[in-house]
Amino acid sequence: MTDPNLSLPHSGLRPGFETEEQRLFQFKDIHYIAMPLPSIQNRVEGWSRIDDVFRPEFLQNVIFVASEERKSDIDSIRDTLHSCCGTEWLTTIQTETNSDTISSGPFVMWKGQLCKAFRLYDDPQQAFVVATKPKISKGSFENLRISGNYYSALSVAVPSRIASSNTKKSALDGARFAVKDLFVLGSFITREEPAESADYFAAFNPRGDGYQPAWSSSGGNGASLASYDWLDFTLATDSIVPSWFPFDSPAMYSRDINKLEKWIGAWISAKTETYSPKPSILRPTDFWPVANKAQQELVEDLVVDLEKTHGVKRTEISIKDLWKERTPKEAESSDIDEYLRNVGITSFCYSVYEELEDFRNKYREFKGALCEPNYAVEVAQHENAVQRLALYKDFLLKEVLQVEKREAFLILPITSQAVDYRDVSDDPPSAPNAFDGIWLAPILSAPELSVSIGEMQYVSEYSEKTENLPIAVSIIGAPGADMKLLDAIHQTLEDSDRTTVVATGSKLGVAGKYVKSNSN
């Protein structure tokens, strides 16, 4: 076997015989035993399609998990397995004497101990800060501590996708996901000193020339998912791509909207829903058009497809004009920019500053001094900012989305997308603006779906070739309309013959009509 693999002992799996030889095994449960030859062949072919850990060599030795009364059935398919799969050795383990967690899949026998098999993949994009040792029993997560073949790259162990037929089916069966490093993985055991952010390179974004930045603190989540077919989804923070502000909304990244809809349903315990009556399509002129003409054209194409699928016409609105016309009586100003002035600082920045209070106290005690910021936000200012955001939220729900009269979603840009090389210094940071479109979903506590809608061609200074840069759009639904929003966009992508699954690597794999030249 040329693929790198890892095997870990599975607690309680001692089949009752000893062997010094390292052998490969395929676990099967008794459910499969009654299958005729074509069914067995179909099962093996299915495993080969879905599972990159499984290989035909694992079927040279087969262990069946069976009850005592079913053990006699084994003989009926011994010859069948030998003829179709090359099985040379077969035995059984009684279900009564083994763990209920045993699942079908590839194992390795070592000195009488059955070890679950995992495949090792390198992380050349340097998207992972740490790879965890696969959990095969209860206990803490541990650092895998296996290096890859690339300089400073880790090796990541992935489990088999073959699910047991004995267990209750789950939407997450066979799925592999990675999590952002700020999520708590129980009592994670690293056995090393905490690392600094400067100890790591920023993840390498595979799109385009491979030299574009992986935006934000969740860049590793996006870079890994865009790079590796062996990864299905990642969990990051916030509700937009990229995830910028640490509100309380986690984000799920996926390449496949079909699976995303299923996984989100499992995540929030919700079933598929459809907009009824037809949804209103709202495009705020406060944020459109964008400077990037290719991006603007691709968004226009999508809006046309949304109109065709749902049988409605878009409604162009201005949040600023609506505020001016219908200013809430509690507001001090009919100018929304004035009303929200400094709210980004007095709400968001105050929370970040207070979050670090414990650290500052300990640092001051240890060092005896501390560089204080040039300004301090008072508690009263923060409370006032929170009240302003609450009033703004109420206005958005009643006057913009009009949740009591209709079902609607907003079409928003994810910045003005442009070529941005990773070695170019960023502009100095500016104060956060609460009227920015990326604040809408967190303020509303609403679902936000970011969808890749095409690509923009450009000549790379790095590769000196024509490359394709992904273009995406953000769509916000009303609070609680998560499944309706997913269904509406999923249906639109299918009705307009757009791809519902984007590829890994430098290109998304979209149709040629959704690839625009950069005419800016």
C-alpha cells in the first residue's frame, strides 16, 4: 500500500486469537451476510467510490461481527467473497463480547489487537494549526504530532467514510470537518508551550494564482476547504465569509450546497422549508453598485436567475432613504450615518477591550506598567450604543424586511472583490462602521448565505498567466428563515443550471458564461 496510513488500537477489540503478523482487515456486520454476489460486488464498488481509506487489499482478510445463531451463515458466502474480492481468510467475532461502537470499515491487526485504520494527508497550504489524533474512545483530544512531506506542514489523519449499518443513520455519517482554533475541544492535550501567532504562516489560498490572501482569522477554514477534497466542511465564527466580527454566530463553510442544506438542518434541528408565498428580493442601493464590473455583472446574472426561479421582480431599496422617511421617534437624527456614528467603536471595541480585562490586570501586576489606549469607552457609552443597535434592528425588521407583511431576503456584496496579493501590506485599520452591510446579519440575528457565483479573470503578477478569481455574493434572510433561504438559493442554482458543488484548487469549476474578464 503506497498511501500513508495510521492505525490506532480500538478499545475492547480483541478477537480471541493472536498473530505477530500485521494484517489488513475489513470489518463487516451480519447485516451484509445474506447478500448475493452482485450485492456484495456493488457494496465493494460503493465503498471504493466514497471512501479513500478503503482499498481492495483490506478484503483479503474479513472479520464478521455476528451473534452466535447467525455464525452458520458465514459459510454460505465464504466462497463468494473469495471469488469476487480475493478474500483469503475469514472469521467471526460474537457481538455479545465486543463494544457496541464497532463499525464496518478497514482495520489493521497487530499482535492480537485490532487497530482502526486512518489515512494521512499532508497540509501543504498550511491551513491547520494542529491536527488532532482521531478519537477511537472517550477521553481528551490529543495532538497527532505527525509531520508532512512539505516544510512546516502537518499530516492530518482522516477516518473511513464507511458507516455501520447497525447504528442509527445520521446526517453527519461519513462527514469530515475541521474547526477553527478558537473552539474548545474539551480538555485538549497539546503537551507543548502555547505558540504565538507569529509562529505560523498565514494559510495559502489555492484559488487563482495561489498567492491571494486567505482573509481574516477564519482564513484557514476557507483555505483548507478550497484545497482538500478529503475535507467536507469547516466550522468558523460569525455568519459571513470571511468572518470578521466575533459575535455569537458560528459559520459553516462547505463546497456543496446539497450537503450544506442537510448539515445545517442537523445543526439547528430543522427540516427543509420553502418560502410561501413567494419571497421578495431586496437589493439595497446603499451598497450597490460595486467598483468591480465583473463582480457587478455576475451579481446581476444571479438576480435575474432568482427572479426567474421565484417568479418575482427585485425591489431596489435604500435603507438610508427609508430611515429618513420613517425615522423612529426614539432616534435623535433622521440621518442614519449620524445616528450610528461611533456605534461600531462604542459597541464592538468596548466588548473586545473588556474581554481582555483579566489579562491586563495580570500583566500590570507582573510588569508594573501597561500601555493604555488613547481613549476609553465608558459603560454608559456602550449601553447607549447597544440601545441604538436595538432600535436599528427593529427598524430593519419592520421597515426593510417587513417581516410582518412578507418574506424577503437581501442581496449584499462581500466587499468590492479585487486581486489582492498576500505580500502586499494592508491599509491601516479604520474604525468599524455599524452601517456596513457586513453588520446586518449579526445585528438582525439572521441567517446569511454566501454563494460563489462565478469567476473574474486577471493576469497574475505572480504566475504571469491568466488566472481565475472567485466571486461571491451574500444573501440575508429574516431571522428564523435559515432553511427557507437555503432552499431558495439551492433551487435557483439548479433551475439556472449553475453548479451546486464547487471544485477544489485554483478554479471553482463553473460554466464558461460565469467567467468574466477583468475590465476595470
